[in-house]
Amino acid sequence: MRWPVTKSKLLRATTRAPAVGYTRAVEQSCLSLLDACNKFSKLTQLHSRIIKSGLQNNRLVLTKFAATASALCAIDYASTFIFLPESDPYLYDVFLFNTVIRAYAQTSDLKSKALCNYNLMLRCSVLPNKYTYPFVLKACAGIGDLRLGKSIHGSVLKLGFHDDLYVQNTMVHMYWGNSDGVELARKVFDEMPKFDSVSWTVMISGYARLGMSHDAIGLFREMQIAGVCADEITMVSVLSACTDLGALELGKWVEFYIGKQRIQKKVELWNALIDMYAKCGDIDKAIELFRSMNDRSIVSWTSVIVGLAMHGRGIEAVALFEEMVGSGVVPDDVVFIGLLSACSHSGLVEKGKQYFDFMRTFGLVPKIEHCGCMVDLLCRAGLVKEAFEFIQDMPIEPNPVVWRTLVNACGAQGLMKLGEKISRQLIKNQPLHESNYVLLSNIYAKMLNWGKKTNVREVMDKKGMRKIPGSTMIELDNQIYEFVAGDRSHEQCEEMYQMVEEMGRKIKNAGYLPATSEVMLDINDEDKEDALYHHSEKLAIAFALLNTPPETPIRIVKNLRVCKDCHAAIKLISKVYNREIVMRDRNRFHLFKDGFCSCRDFW
DNA sequence: GTAGGGTTAG
């Protein structure tokens, strides 16, 4: 930092009276001008005025200057003015540092500067107070440096601020900032003598953000038992957990609860509700909510556009985007990701290309995610060679995600040599990333080259890697059930497998041919068929057929993309059993009805 | 004179 303060210098500074070259009236007028300042240009004028009046050594003025600047998002400007190497440390009090640290902690990419100023504060021998730590911990949460967090935790304990609820809550939040901090977050939370709604929300949102949605919901139930009232921010996190689980019934109950508890519906909560409905399969309800909103943010529009994209309703997504632009909302880069993925899921290749170029009209430079969407768009449309050329001409360095999209398409389109070459390169670059090996081994399986496929699997085993197991969730009577392939853990296991057998027989009569090439194992065809029948989605559907009245729609959520065979089988199941089956997979929704799927086999 | 938790993305 700028200057180390020696003890003698500090002593001199604190005992010396401030230089007075101005009157109380000048000081007061400057303070009220700063108070009223609402533009950066005015602030720069005030800056010169402060210097002219000799107020640059006035502590009150400097502090107010920092507060005004931070309200105008110009804290960098303020701090270069305030923290001059030749300044007397006496000028800096804890309130000034708090103002500066807060401003940096609130700005997403300047959080490390908050910590620099905290260090400067300590070096100036200014003692932090209980207001300082929530800011410091917030900055630390954003950086996610666990070691740093622990050391700040130590300081908090030493200074005795650990009894303060604000400090405790931000401490828990800080530990959630690093994925290795979960245990510590839990520990601090468990040891807290008192909680308020913020304490619970920090924990619930922590679990929700890490995708530990069951835990998030569980904690929300505990919160209710503990008798703490949830507020609108709690509900946003609870809804986001419902969204992740695809738990529509639970989500509907949450909406009911919000109404019953008279929780204020701010735009963020509306958005969370829209997102929940869209991603839990009820896109029409999401649209209805969106239409009934008074003031929408860009997130509201994006949520509906993404929802439409996931439902394969690309044309409507495009129309909504046009409506958004027409109504004067300036698109951001996230909405373009949604829009491009809408084009991709609906095969709107030309539209997608146009929008990709259109981004620049709004001063947006395509990022790697947008390029990824374009590669996806071309690959899905079968234009693998064009996608390959696109990657080679991309202005940005392609990332592994982009390459993996291409390899996947190579496998599907029969470009085995290219797929093999790229996935080998991917493994070289990212030797610890499982999906690179899975892609290569799938390519070999499609080439029927079992020897090479086994080699890849052996390498994976040696490195202790495993493919993420596919699982399917289903919600029934407020319970969420999860199945994995070949699952035998459920109490209705026997009945379920009998039902799977029955389903197999009935759909075979209706013309189903097991797509045994989808099973990436070197076993005989009969075994392959068996493996297919026991995929988690089929088990979940069997479970639903057993436990719900006839004609009730079935909703399931798969964690990976649905395989070709299950897709074909579910189409026929929907016809034979006269059931509407809504399936969310990793990428999108499939609505199976009367033997057809809403994705028109395009996914 | 100052404080904490939340939403959209392949």
C-alpha cells in the first residue's frame, strides 16, 4: 500500500490540530453541496472547490466526499484523491474507511480493493468497528479466498465482534463464498445463539447456489418450525431450489405461501416465480405472470425467453425479444444467450446467425457463451463442418465447452475421425475432466471399436474418475423421489420392475424397437435391452404409473440429456397408457403426448 | 454518521 505509518508519525499527527484555512461556514456549505450532489460532473467541480478552499485536509469533508462518490459509483476517483501519500493519517477515521470499504465491497469487480483498504486501515492503526466487518466479509465472500476468510474470522474473534448478529450472518455468507467452506459455514451457523431471517436466508441460498436443493428446502422447513418469518429474499432462494428440482407442486405451494404470508412481491420475486414456472414445465403460467407484471426488468424478459427456448417455442421467443426491444428495453448479453439458444432449439439457423451479428448494434461484443450457442446451433442443424469452420474463425479462443459440443455432433453425424482427434486433444489439455473421456469412449463405442473404448475406460478408472450417473426425479404428494439406472432401493421396487416389463411388452406391440446402439457397453443385445429398460427415466415413469390415477399427467426431471432410446420409448408410453408426460432434461423440455414429442425429435 | 441475505445464461 501507499505508506507504512510509523508510530511516531501517528503520534505527531494525532496530537496536532488540523490546519485551519477556512471558516466553519465554508465547511458547512461544502458539506451540504456534497450532500446534494447527484452527478459525477458536479462532483469534479466540487473537487476543485475543496482544493481551492483548502478543505482537502478536513476530515468531515473527505468523508462526505467518499460517501457521495460511492453513491455515484466513483469511489476510485474519491480514493485517489483522499489517500495521498503525503496526507496525515489523522485525517482517516473508521467511518471514512467504512465508507470506502463498503463502496468497493458492493462493486463486483473491485472487491479486492475493499480488502486493500481494510489492510490500509490496519496499517494506519485505525481500529475497525462492528460496522467494518460486514463490508469486509462481503468483499471476502465475493473473492472466495478461504484462507483470507479464516484470518479475518480470527481478527473478528480477537476484537470481540463475533457476538454481533450482522457480523455472524456475513461470516456465514463469507464461508459460502468458497465451495470448501460449506462445513465452516454450517459450523458458524450451528453455533449461533440467535438467528433472524437473514441468517436462514444465507444458509438456504448457499445450499441453493451449490445445487444442494434438497438441503435448501429442508432448511426452509426447519426455518418454519423455528417460527422465523421468511421474507421476499428468502423466498427467491427457496424458489430457485424448487426450480432446480423441477418441483412444480412445491413451487405452487411457495407461491401460495407468499400470498398467505403477505410477502411483498418485488420484481426479483416475480422473476423467481416466472423462472420457476418456466423451468418446472408450466411455461404458459410463466407467461401469464409476466404479462400481469407492472414493472419488468431485463431478467423478467430473459426468464420467459429462456423458458420458451427450453420448450422448443423458438418463434415465440424471437417474437418476445422483438417486443422487448420495441418497448425500449436495451438487451444485455444474457438475453442474447437465451435468444440464440431459442434459435438453436428450434432449428432457426438463419435467424440465429442474424441475431449473432445484431448484438453489435447494441455495443455488445459476442462472448464465448454466444459463440458456444452458434456452434450448438450449427451442430444441431447437422452443419458440423460449418460449425468447425466457425470455431476456427472465432475472434475468441475456443473453450473446451465449445469443442465438446462439436465432438458430440461429430459422433452423431458420423465424423468419427474428427471427433476422435478433437477429444484426444481435449484430454491432453484437460486430463482431469471426465466428460472428455466419456466423449472419446462414446465415439469408439459408435465405431464398435470395443478395444479402444475399454482402454479409455481403464484410464478413467486408473484416475479414479466416474461418469456422472443419470438420475430422474419425480414429485408425488409433496415428496421428491429420485431414481438412478437399475435402482433397487425403493420399497416398491418389485412392482416397479414388473411395470417396466409390462411397459416394454406394450410398447413393443406398438412398434417399439430398442435402440441398442445407444448402450455404450460391449455386451450382447439382450443385455443391452435390459440396461435400456432400467434407465432411470423408465423407472420413474413406472413409479408414476403405479402411484397416480389414470390420465394424470406425469412430470419428471432428468439430470442429463435424455437418450435416444428413452425418447422413442416414452413417446410410445404416452400413447399406450394415454398419459401426458412432461420431461425436463439437462437442456430442454419434452412434452410427450399421443406418441409424439413437442421437440419433434430435435434436441 | 455507518451493517447483513436474493433473480436471468450452453
